[in-house]
Amino acid sequence: MLQRGDAVISLAGRDGQKLLAVVSVNGQDVILCNGKDRPLHRPKKKNPKHIRPVGAVLDETQMRSDRALRKALAAVKANLNERECC
């Protein structure tokens, strides 16, 4: 089950293959942001079928601003690339 702070990859749509963070879960939909294309004041609503969790969780301090969110997602992305590399 997805919860606030989970890092996910979008599988479908215009934002396909982008790393996003779950801001909230609203019934059947998941509300996502990445701090750049989708800032915290303009989140994206997606169907949970169209996203895949990556196994990383961001804490509240990493989600306090768009800048902190971008920095946290960049660290998650670097960690994912490092794991897939070898």
C-alpha cells in the first residue's frame, strides 16, 4: 500500500519514466509531485496502476519544499542507478 513519502516511477503518461514522490493517497488516486514539473502547489493525480514503487521513502523534512524534494529525489535516483549499474 502506498503512503506519503514513497518514491515511485511513473509508468504511463506524459511523465512516463519520471521519479515522483507520493504526497497523499486520495481514495482510488495517488497524488504525486517531483518539485520541478509538478511542484507541491500543483500535484499530479494518477491511477496506482500507472506507477511503480522503487523502495525508497522520503521523510517530512525532505518534502517541506520543492527544492528539498528535488534534492531528495535526485539522491534516490543516484542510488537506483548505482544499484542497477553492477
